[in-house]
Amino acid sequence: MHGNEPAGVRALEAVFDRLAAEHLSVDGWFVGLIGNRAALAAGRRFLREDLNRVWVPERLADLEQGPAGLSGESLEQAELATELRPLLNGLAGRTFLLDLHTTSAPGPPFVLLEDTLPNRAFALRFPVPVILGVDERLRGTLVHHACARGATAIGFEAGQHDDQASVGRAEDAVWIALGALGLVAGSTRVDRARQRLERARSALPRYAELRHRHPVGPTDAFEMRPGFANFDAVTAGEAVATSRRGPVTAPESGLLLMPLYQQQGEDGFFLIRAVRPIWLRLSSWLRRLRAERYLHWLPGVSRHPDRPRAFVVDRHTARWRAVELFHLLGFSCVATDDGEIIVTRRRNDEVPDG
């Protein structure tokens, strides 16, 4: 999806080559797509606009007429949407999407996902940190689009852009996905891939949630302080970057994720916080019980007047950490300017098979 992140493309090429060389059959559909070919050829994240921020309904509606007359990322998106449409429409049954990325900072591999039970079950096949709640911080990603169309979809961050190890990690992720979904059987590559990623994870937390995103604009003169890596610990008030307004500090303590060390990009850095596994088990249990049926009984919580899958939370009267409760139950939360939070149940949060 980003032209300065070639590791995923090289990894897919390697997997296809090995499948052919070792005469391994694929029991199902295995499709590899390059997201932004023009930006890849130029070695840039994007040419005009970030292709991984434009998968929104209004944009997709404009592209329905086809690629004629389009250029840049609009053309790339129209062509990619055409390729994805039959796959996301269930051409061959249930669809899984693995979106391969790298970051400008060094660090171990990790997975990003919208916290639905099918996404979570798929993500747990990869022995790397699992970061929940990406959809609350980023709009218009391909993963979000795929989830909205009924697919199980996650993003895999393989490491730093120019690190050769990132190619191997992305390749490992593809082999693990092929094995987990039963597309490839009888290959030792899947077990070896899992072992390598387990070693890369080391002592990092298994689960974490996105807590903060620092947006940057073209006139901010944002510059990350040197030396940070993914999962570095920072404390509240610590200066982590500078901008034209002065020092940029961490709003809370946590672990740093994806600090920006490249010219293009609208995300200065993210902060994450480890989540204890017991909360994940509790949330799965509550969702299976459909506990959201009783949420409107809570103080400060009411059903949304126009959206059947949504609730309105009054932050001034809601009690017992309402946002955390809604997260447990699979809701995405968006704050408004009038002291309310709109919480929406994520689509396709059904209990996965197996």
C-alpha cells in the first residue's frame, strides 16, 4: 500500500516462487496484490495522497465508474478495488486479508487490527504483539474497508523499511497465514516461520491497545527525536519530538509505536498500553452472551436515534469507565465536541468457527 515499503512485495514474490519450486499445492485462493505500483517504482510512500487513507464510502462511490481519466493514487485505487471486489464479495467463500507493511523506525514485528472476534482469532495465529483498536485512530485504511465488506483482515508490520530482515518476517507471516487457513499442508516452512517470529517477539506484551495518535500536517515542521524504536517505553510529559510550536511531549506513559522518521506521513507517533490477557477472555465471553442488549440501562448511556448498532454516551454522567466497557464488548468509540461519545458495534464480530 506504500511505495517505500517494498518488503511485503518481495515476500509475496518469494512465497509464490517457493510454492512453484517445491510443487506445493494451494487448497483455495491465494492472491497477492501490489497496492501502489507507481509509488513503489519511485520509492516514495505515495505520489499525491496516501493510498491507505482513502478507502472511504464516498471516495469508493466516485471510483465506481472505472479507471478512465484517473491518475496517481486514484487510478491505483480504482484498479485495486476492481481486483478486490470479487474477492471481498465471497468469490471463493470466506475471505482473509493480510496487509503487509513496514515502519520507518526499527523494532520487532507486530499485528494491527480492528477488535472483532474473527480478526482476533486470525491475529493470534501470529506469535507477535497484537495491537487492538486501530480503527479508532486511523480512517480510510484498506483493512477497515475489507472488514466492512465482511472479510477477516489484519495489518502485519514486519519491521523497518530498509531492513532485510523485514522481508523474511513478512514472508514468515504469509506462510503462517497459509498454514493457519489450511491452504498449504505438509510444509515445514509454516512451523519454522512461527518459530522465527516467536524469537523476534522476545519479552514484549502479547496484547496492547492503541491509546493515542499524534497527527501531523505539512506545515507542522514535525521532527521525531532520534533514537526511538517501536515499543520503547516513554513517560507522560517526556519530550519525544519537536514542531514549530516547540517540544512535543507524550500525553501519557506507555509504549511508543511507529515514530515518524520519514518525510511523508500524517502520523507522528502512536502510544500503546499493554492489555492483560484476562480482559481479552472476558470480552470474548461478554460478546458471546450479547451483553450489549443491556447497555442502555447504564447511567448516561442511550441508544443512538438513527443508528441501530450504536449508542450515545454522555461523558458527564456515565459511570464505571464506560468507554472501557464498550471496548470489551467490541465497540469502536469516537468522541464528539459536545461532551458525548458515539460508540458503534464493529461489523462481523460474530464468534469465529474453530
